[in-house]
Amino acid sequence: MTDNENILLESFFKEAAQQQIEDNGFTERVMESLPSKTVSREHRLARLWTWFCLSVGLILFLVLGCWESLKDSMMVLFAAGATSVEVLLTTIPTADLQVNPLLVVLFVAVVGVYLPYRTYRKLSAAL
């Protein structure tokens, strides 16, 4: 936009911001009818219970040695995934189909990373 258009827009919005619209106390009544922002007792208890359960769960996780089991499970999953990709990349060139392995990796990246990220963004924006 040109400077002249910017000046016209600024003057228009400056005049609009200075106007007062009489609402016969409607705004004040709406503001008074809104619930207060104080946190209720139930809400505080629910928050406290959540933190308590989270703490107990974390302590049990550490005391019972679940970290090693989780680490071993993740290593098995990673090894299985790596083996699957390795088999896929070695068998595709021998098949009759003409598929570029880089396109397969790109497809897996889009399906495994981009689509979940985009879904997360849309869901968090909706909330």
C-alpha cells in the first residue's frame, strides 16, 4: 500500500476509536453477570489430587525400576523399525516396481512426522 492509503486508513480508524456508542448500561450488566475468576475449592482439590497422583506415579516408576523396562522396549521398537526400513530399502530395487527409495523415506517422514504435527496444531487451535 502507498503512504497516502496508510494515512487514510489511520485517520479512519482513529476517528472510529474516538466514537462512543451508548449501550444503556448493557456492557456493565454483562461484565457483572460473568463468573468471577476465583478458583473454586473443588478446582483446587482436583488440581492437588492430580499433582499427588502424578508424584506417586513418578515415584513408583523410579522405585520399581520401570525406566530400564521402558528403555529396553524402546530399543526393541527402534530395532524393529530400523530392520523394517532396511528390508524395505533392500527389496524395493529387486522388485519389478520402479520406486525411488528416497521417495519412500520422504513418504514415511510425511506420514510419520508432518501429518501428526499438523493434526496436533489443528486440535490445539480448536481448543
